[in-house]
Amino acid sequence: MKVKLSLIALCLVLAAMLAACGGEAKKDEQKDEQGDVKTGEIAAPAKVVLGVAGAHSGDLASYGLPTVNAAKLVAKKINAEGGINGAMVEVVAQDDQCKPELATNAATKMLSDGVKIVLGHICSGATKAALPIYLDGKIVVMSPSATNPPLTQSGEYPNFFRTIAPDDAQAALEVSFAKSLGLKKVAVIHDKGDYGKGFATFCQQFIDADPEIEVVLFEGVTPGAVDYSAVVQKIKSSGAECVIFGGYHPEASKIVTGMRKKDMDMPFLSDDGVKDDTFIKVAGKYAEGVYATGPMDFSSNTIYQEAVAAHKAEFNADPGPFFPEAYSAALALLNAVKVAGGTDYDKLVDALHNSYVETAVGKIKFDAKGDAEGVGFAVYQVKDGKYQEVK
């Protein structure tokens, strides 16, 4: 009996020791994942994931890939300096090809992977499609190029920010410039998308409000068509003195080529969706003389110069469109993580609205709508095969 009791006592002692060890291990595990449970101190995360969503393949990849490169360069720079509050930055990209249905897939993947900050999307239509998913998941999103005004001005997406001015500002500049050329009759053509039609509609509104200039044709085209001879004929028959086009380079290059082949030498004006070297490559000699609005020139900015130099060193090439805006967005998002002390949604939003950050597009913070303060547009023209700012 004594032997039996001794064995029972020994088992109880061993069980108590194991429970104590297990409890300590659980406490240590809690401390690793959540911080010190006694002091309330939060442990620094091992990494900060920067999601990058946009057109990384397809016809509009030339717009999206510079953003991926910008994110990688910013992450590399910050990591070399010790990271953000000790955490290393990791870039995770999702391709949407600027298609709304793929954008929702990309957003869903970001949400399922626990990403809290996203650089993107690139196109306004894709951005609009993805934003409700990000909003429900309390994910902060910043685009370098989605210019559709309602994305910020509607107030529907307090989680959305951008480092580029909206299309109403771009359209106002476009119409003002057309007037400065002495043009009075305008054919406004668009690609029926959120971005292209939105920009064209703003142009039409500004023209309609001005008695010195008029819209003689407002027409949408279907993206991806083999040619646009029908709309070119409509432009010719309308009596237009110029064309304002809202959309991207694939359609613009076909339209301007069709016009020039019919000896229609009228000015062709477009938006930042056409201010891309790919347009010049595709349109070839017919690109010469084309005007396009685009983000202001920030080439004198020190951070801009450093970013371009880093791109050339890393990728052995000049950066593409929206690169400075993307580089700036990456800096702004990661600075917000630093200021917020983590990726808490409310703290990130507050930091973006209230904390200035030095970027490639200047020292910025974001207004109540989510637009970067101090950014704007300029007019460029293709001369000798390159876009040059019109002074």
C-alpha cells in the first residue's frame, strides 16, 4: 500500500512539473506573438508586407511594372537602414492586368494573406472594383495612377489614398490648353471605361460651360478593336478642329494612326493614360506632335533623382510611367506604418492625413478626401520621338 501511495504521489509531482513547464511555454509563446502579457508591451512584427497590385502583364503592363520596381527599391532602401521599427519590409505582388474581375481576385488574395497596406491598383476601373474588398478588410490602399475623381471625392472609401491629382484637374488643364491653341470645335472620344469616359466627361462639362468652345462629337469606342476607322470617319465628318481622347495607349495609337493615314492633321490631345513611351513605340511616326497631360515634372527633386538612379542601377533601364508617384506612395505607406507603430487601420489612416513625408513628388500628406496635397498635371508633346513638357 505504501509503495502504491508513493507511486501516486510521484505521478502527481511529475504532472504538476509538466503543467508548470507547459504554462511557461505558453506564456513565452504569447509573449513572442503578442508581447509581454504582464507589461502590455507589444512585440515588433518580424516583417511588414507591402502588397503591390496592378497590371503586371498584358497590354497595360508598362503602367504597372514600374510600380513593382518602385516598391522593391523603397523596400530595399528601408531594409538597408534597419527596417521599420526593426521589422523588414517584404513586397508581395498581385497581377490584375487592369481588369476589374482580376482586381477583385487580387484584393481577395491580399485579404486572405493578411496584407494591411497595398500600393495600387493602377487603373481606375480595377481600383474601383477592388476597393470594397479592401474597405471591408480594413486595408489601406494607395494608388500612384488611379485618377477617377469619385474614388476619393465620393467619400465611400476612407481607406483609399493617391499620389496623383484627379481627372477633373487634368480635364480642366486639357480644355484650357486646347483653348490656348485657338481651337473651338472639339471631338471628345473615350474608351467607355471608368478612367477614360470619366476624363472625357469632365472635358465635356468644362467645354459646355465655356461659350468660346464646343463639343461637336462625343463618342465611345470599344477597347481592343482591330481598328477604329468608323470613329475616325465620324471625327472627320463632325467638323472638329481637334480630338481630345480619354483612355489608354492601345486605342489612342490606333485612332491617331487612322487619322494621320487619312491626312487628318488636326491636334490630338490625350491624358496621362497615353503619356507613355509605349504609345510612341506603337504609333511610331504618327505619335509625333501628339499632346498628353501627365503628372508634373519632379526631376529637380532630390529623392526623385535618387530613385531614378537606383532604378537604373538595379534594373539597367529608365523607369516607366508613374514611377515617381509609385515610389512616393511606397514611402508614404511605410512612413505611416512607422508613425503608427504598426499596421492598425485607424492609426495608419490618421498618420497619412496628419504626418508629412518627404517623397519623390515633394513633401506631402493627404487631405480629408485622400488626395496628396501639392501634386498636379502638366502638358507634354511628342517631339523627335519623346514626350517633352510644353512650357
